[in-house]
Amino acid sequence: MTDALSLTRDLVRCPSVTPADAGALGVLQRVLGEAGFVVERVTFSEKGTADIDNLYARIGNGRPHLTFAGHTDVVPAGDEKAWTRAPFSGDIKDGFLYGRGAVDMKGGLACAVAATLDYLKANGGKPKGSISFLVTGDEESIAVNGTIKLLQWAAARGEKFDHCILGEPSNVETLGDSVKIGRRGSQNGILIVEGKQGHVAYPERADNPVRGIVRLIAALNAEPLDQGNDHFQPSNLEFTSVDVGNETVNLIPAQARARFNIRYNDCHTNASLRALIEQRAAKAAGDAIRWRIEWPPSNVEVFRTEPGPFTDLVVGAIEEVTGRKPKLSTLGGTSDARFIANYCPVLEFGLVGQTMHAIDERVAVDDLERLTRIYRLALGRYFA
Ligand SMILES: [Zn+2]
């Protein structure tokens, strides 16, 4: 019997720091293959990026089709000596399994696999519909050869998903406190103001772009982008860097640049948001400032899954196991759920995120057991 604890341990022992796989997908391939899944490994490439290994496994042919999504890659361990237990040891101490990826998100994947195997065992080895696993090794870094391409690949083969659970560490402090039903979008921008270089003693012959960029930054910070809504906090624009790059004390520079990032909610689309920013900048600039904004391409569009029977089912299972009614949240950074949302309703529920990406990332052994029970309950009810 494969249990979530030993599977988490096997996965943590593979040092799969993006883009390395280090055997992590092979661990899942073996376990799922033995349980009767048809398992495929697909490698995606893109010029200028490392090739990435991905896994798709499915059992059953019918509907409904529930897919568990996730990633086996992890962020680097950082200062290995600062860890209580070696970051790829999977050591257990005082009820916690230590290791990079323990909560983000090898533990979550292991619980989903363990719950699925238990469900299959109780149901003659076959689901009443289909269960699949969509697992990538490219989430933590640039995420171009991962879930986004795996979904396209699956769609081209005619795969259709009805619902998805992504086992990212959605809980803030304790198991059962939050389910994520959406995420904000993210867009970077570079504001550029052109001036005319000259001597500081002869300002009439020059045009100082610092004056202009200060005015535009102030204008873009002056008014909120929206007030937020029932599901999302207000959008926010943060300037992250203002750059003139001028080392000379008596020279008026020719150009000033400022970088910013916007985290935006579903009051906007990416296009309407950019139009709003440009409108505000144009108004503040008038004819006096020569400016433009460059928008690097973004693949982080806002999304939200409408609460309904599927979210209710998962929330019910969480309540039953933990005694807690989780918040339906959209807080935090981005995840691969943004890609999945284009194919089917997706929610995120996994372990507790407190130690993710940190020194001493660790998961309570008890949380692994309880998350497995939550997934197991959800599976039983989903196919009932
Ligand atoms: Zn993650």
C-alpha cells in the first residue's frame, strides 16, 4: 500500500530544482503505472529555455473526468547548512517531514496519488468516470514548457477535463483554512520619459526627463485602480525601480525609466487595464512630457472559478476532516491554475504554505494523512 508519507519522502529525495527532474516524475510514473494508469511522458522545448519533462496519466474513459494537477519541480534549497535536516533528505523529526518541496508541492501530489489509489482499491480498480494527473517540472521558474503546453498537448489528443484540483499549498496557517478559487493577474510595465541631455547650468537648452517621470509616477500612484470586489482585494500598481543611470553631477540626462508591476483583479482584463494606465499617463502628461510605456508580454491573466457544486463538494470534505470551513480566497501570487482555468473549473487546495520556499520547509505528518483523507472523501463523492 502506497501511503502519502513514503511517497512524499521518495519525491523529496529527488533534488528536482527547476529545470532538473532528478527522477521525480519517474516516482509518480511507477506508482500510477502499477495502479493501471496509462502514463505518458512528454518533453517540451522552446528556444532559449531548458527542455522540460512532463507527465500525463489517466485511468478510465468515461465522464466525469477529474484531473489532479501539480508540479514536481522545486526552488533551490538556499543555504543548505542553515537547514535542521538536509533539504533533500526527507528526514522526519518531531512529527514533521523536512525537505524542499515538502509542502510546495510534492506532499500535495503524494496525497492526491495516495487518495486515488485507495479510491481505486475500494472500487474494483476503476473509477466511475476518469481520473488523471497533469504534472509538470516547470512551474517554479518561467513556466513556459510546463502546464500551459501540457494542456495544449492534451487538448490536441481530445482530452476533456470536467474539473481540476491543483494541490498547491493553499492554506495560510492550518489545514482547512483556505481554498483558492482564483488568482489575480500580473502585468509588468516600463515607463519611459524622453528628455534632452544638457548642462545643468543651461537648463533652457535641455529638457530634464526626471521632472516628467516624477509627475507621471505621482499621477499613476494617485488614484486607486478599483475598490476590489466580493472575491478580490483591490488591484495595485507598484513601482519597483526608477532608473536614470546618470553618474555625472552636472549633466541633465536624456532619458528616465521606471519599472512597475500591477497585480489586478477581475474588474479588469489585461487589455482594459493597460488602456486605463495609458489614459491616466496621457492625461497627466498633456503636451509637456514625451512618454511611452512598454508592456512586456504577460501570461498571467486574472481568473476566477464560480463557486458551485464542485467547490461545495471539496469544501464539505475539508469541513468533515478538519472541522474548519475554509475561506474561498484569491490572495497571493500566481500559479498554474491560471492556465487550467481556460480548460475547466479549477480550485486549489493542498497543504499549509507557511514554510514554502523557506529554509526548513516541512510538512506535518498529520497534515499529509488528513489531506489524503480530504481528497479521498472528495473522490468518493465526486464519482458517487
Ligand atoms: Zn508550487
